[in-house]
Amino acid sequence: MVYQNLLIENKGRIQYIVINRESKLNALNKDTLYELHIALGDALYDKEVGGVIITGAGAKAFVAGADIAEFKGLSMKAALHLAHENQKNIFDLIENFGKPIIAAINGFALGGGLELAMACHIRIASDNAKMGLPEVTLGLIPGYGGTQRLTNLVGKGKALELILTADMITAAEAYQLGLVNHVVSQDGLLVKAEEILNKILSKAPLAIAGAITAVNAATRNEGNGFETEMEEFAKCFGTADLKEGIAAFLEKRKPSFKGK
Ligand code: COA
């Protein structure tokens, strides 16, 4: 597929997905969301891709939110459909992705932009990044998981303060809250994201996928997270990678994982 609003670039086993609508601060319009869904599906099934880094084009914005212009005239029914479809096809897809996904937040991450970053497994921010959920300013609330994921990441009190005041916070403040894992210089952003992703890619892929599933189970109000962890733990014993990992440890050598 030829993308109009995304740039896709592979670097070794890392795939970059770059939101590329710089003139609109990479705001997520319908077409971009559709392309993101297709690109993520491709990345998931592409055996050459071990993990993904999502970032925004240009130096100003990661993603400045859902495209506000497209909200004009939307009915309640259409809004519910939109939220359902995009939550399932993009935000939940990212959260439950069987490969690690890192958000490299290179500027404004607002509304749907912060929701996109929060769905990713790890967030790295450059020191110029600004984050917030400003929806109430428009007479709206977050609709792509923001109320749930922000609460999970920073706790109810801070989440309510940020959502109710619509305050924008700096990268340093986001780090203090645990909203981002690291803050680095603008030049160092992708270097740091690649460093972390490459470290993850050196581990057993099926174990990484199982760990993502089990950790996610702790933050969703469905099922029993401990049960999920036990199931994912047990699944590892059916993999060749675990045999290899144990053998490598006992033989004092580096493991060679095959994702099987
Ligand atoms: N949806 C649609 N267009 C957006 C957008 C969004 N979420 N965010 C920015 N844009 C567009 C602007 O309309 C402008 O387009 P134009 O040049 O055709 O007029 C362009 O991107 C540049 O934005 P601008 O507002 O001129 O930049 P700025 O530096 O003055 O301000 C922001 C930057 C991020 C503070 C400001 O753009 C903003 O508040 N955006 C909306 C953030 C938001 O509420 N997101 C949640 C949506 S639910």
C-alpha cells in the first residue's frame, strides 16, 4: 500500500511508523487512522519486523490530537461508532500487539496523540515534548482510551487533574509522573528508542509477547490478571526458545532465539 499520511522505514528488525501530516501537526484524521491500522497489521505479520517505533514527522509534534475538523457535525451514534472502531483497530491493537512498540514523542502529544503514545508499551520523550488531554476545552472527553490509560499510568488523582484542567505538561513533568519512561535530547530521541528496542529484540520473542499480554491483564478490568500471567508463563514451556534460553544459560553462552 502507498501511504499518504505515514512514512514507513525499516532499520534492521525495527520498523519506523512516522505520522506524516506535518502541516496539521500530525493530527489523526480518518485517512491517517485507516493507514495506521493497515500499517500495524502489516508490521504484525511481517516476519522481518521485530518491533515498531512510532513517531511524528518534523520537530514540532508527535501528534497534536484527533483531527478536530472531522468532529464537526458528528452525531452521537457516529461518535460511538468512531470511538469503538478506532479503539479496537488502533489503540487496543497497539496495546495488545505481539511485538514491542515504542512511542518516540518528539513534540506535542495532545488528545489522541497522547492516547496513541499511552497505548504503546514504552514512551520516550524529547525534552521539548508537551503532553496533555485538552479535550474538555472543546467540550469533549478523551475517546481513545485516555481516561483509562492515563489513570493506569499516573493514578486517579493526577489523571483527573490533567483531564479536568486540560493542562499541558512538559516532558520533565511527564517523567516525574511516570507518564514517560525517559526524557532525552531531541537528537538523542531515536537513538534511545532504538537502544531500548534492540535490547528487547535480543530476547525471546514469544516470551516478550506473553509478558505484554500478562502485564496488560493487570490494567484492564476484565478477567483475572494472575490467571493470565499463569497461562502465559505456562505457554513459554511449549516453546523452543525457552529450551534454548535454559541451555544457553547452563552452557554459559548467548542464546539464539528463533521465535518458536
Ligand atoms: N486537529 C486539526 N488540526 C490541527 C490540530 C488538530 N488536533 N492541531 C493542530 N492543527 C492544525 C491547525 O489547525 C493549523 O492548521 P492551519 O495551518 O491549516 O490553520 C496547524 O495544525 C498548525 O497548528 P497551529 O495551531 O497553528 O500551531 P500552534 O503552534 O499555534 O499551536 C497547538 C500548537 C498544538 C497548541 C495547537 O495547534 C492546538 O491546540 N491544537 C489542538 C490540540 C487539541 O486540542 N488536541 C485534542 C483534540 S481532541
